[in-house]
Amino acid sequence: MKLAPTPRGSRLVSLGAYRPRRVVDNTEICTFIESSDEWIQQRSGIAERRWAADDETLVGMAEAASRQALAGAGLTGEDIDLVLLATMTSFSTTPTAANLLQAALGTRGGAVELNSACAGFTYALALADQAIRAGNARNVLVVGAERITDIMNFSDRTTMFLFGDGAGAVVVSAADEPGIGPVAWGSWGEQSEALGVLPLLSDVARGLATERPLLFQKGQSVFRWAVTEMPKTAAKALELAGLKAEQLAAFVPHQANIRIIDAMTKYMKLPEHVVVADDLRHTGNTSAASVPLAMEQVLSSGRATPGDLALLVGFGGGLSHAAQVVTLPTLGPAGASRLPDPAPLAS
């Protein structure tokens, strides 16, 4: 007796995105910190970002993006075998935000929340591909969602202008022809003090700290690591996929900083025809939501089309990183991306 054959690979079928309603430009940022629009754009490339309102919860934004992706794939929650939610801003240890998202969508498969910070979506995408290849799932929902404003230090001049909120989701399904390449991933935990959240929740729980956990970053250390090591990770992903840079249609890196993106593009010697995602100009750094939102931007703008080859690179806190080549999905219908109706009040 032989085991049942498993799929040869998987592919991204459809993509959904949710961007909060509130647009925050650099002029408003300068009411919190001493800075200027010129300085912020010069240092980061960011002109504006989105901040979530109270009703735009982490799970609500994830659900809105997920429903758009499901609609684009012609599926419902019942068709999903596994939900993978990447986030660093869910503060419920159990039930996790992934459990709540699974319940909202009506899925009955597995639900896992994972935290690899800004690399979370690319990590989750690799795990979805592997789950499908192993025969454990045929349809996986991969979501990156963040409310960075919940952990943002609004008086920190070095970080608060960088971040925004939002969510992106893709449906990944089994395919005879692989549409997700092998992952190049890793972690530099020995340098994890360069980016993180303090105080630790464990210290808060034990009464060793009373202040609210807030994001911090040693900007120069993270910048040097990113511009030195991430081009190598990107090149490794291309090598594993058996491709050259000139075969790409798009490059979709984590939207951390335009100077990092420019340095990576230069190191890789990307041809002029390769579209480089620059969603950070209007969305900022949204951590685990960054890569799917940037994919949505290059597709909705018409600069790339479904089926094109794109190189995805996620990197950030940990210091974790992951990259893979994918064929771009279709966009789900825009009307499907809306906040869920509020729960009825208890009688």
C-alpha cells in the first residue's frame, strides 16, 4: 500500500487588503515630535500612513482582508483547511487572534497565530506552501495584520513616524505547477536587542514592570543589518527558485525604509523593467501586513499583473528574515473588503 500522492506545489490564488480609514500625513506627525515633512521623507520615503480607529480592531481588519481574498478565490471559510495569522500586535495568549479570525470566517480547519514581526507574512507563506505539499491542506488562508499604533511610542522621534496599521491576506491553494518557490530564511537572534518591545509582557505579568509595552528600535543597527544581509537573502531565494533577477516582473520587499529598499535594489542589480514596490510612501511600515499590502499596491496600480513573477522579502524584529519567489495572485473584489458588522449588544 502506498500513501496518497501529495500536490507538487501551491500558488497564491487571490489577495485581499484592508487599509484603515484615517490618513495621517507628516504634518500631523510633526504635532507629536519635532521634525518636518522634508526630513521624514528624506530619511524614510514616507509621506503618509494609516492609523486604525477604535472600531478597526486587529481581528476586524484581518477579517476584512480575508473576506476579499476568499471572494477573489470563489471560496468561503468552510473551504479553508488552515488559517495562518502573522502578527506582533495581538495581546491575547489564548484564544489567539487566529482563533477569533477562524471563528469569524466559519472555518473548521487549523488556526495558528505566529509572530516573526515584519518577516511574519513571508514565514507564514512558506509554512502554508509546506502544509499543502505535505498533503495536510489544500486551501490555506495566510494573513498579515497589525495595529502598530497600539505599541507605538508617540514621543519617540526615531520611530513614531515610520509605522502604520493594516492587514493583507492571500488564499494559497494546491497546484500541479508550483507558484511559490523555496524559502530562504533565518534569524539573527544575537542581535535581537536592536528592535523589540519593552517592557516584556512577562515582566508586566509578574509585577516587575507597570508601564505599557512600547516599540523601540536602534535605527542604525537595523539599517546596517538590513542593507548588508537582506540582499543576500533575496539573492538566495532567487538561486533556490532557479531564476535570475531579469526574469522577475516585480520586487516586493518589506516596506521598512526607502533607503533600505534602494540599497537592496542596487545590490541585486535589478533591471529597469522590474517594478519595485513603494507602498511605504502612503502606508508606512505595517510590519507583518507590509508585504501583502505592497503586493496589493503593485497589482491595483497596474504596474504588475496576476501571474507575473515577484520576489518577496520580509525582515525585521528578531532579527528574522524570509524570502521567496511567487507568481502574483489576482485581486479580490474591492467591495468585499470592509469591516465586519459590529456584534449585537447583549440584552
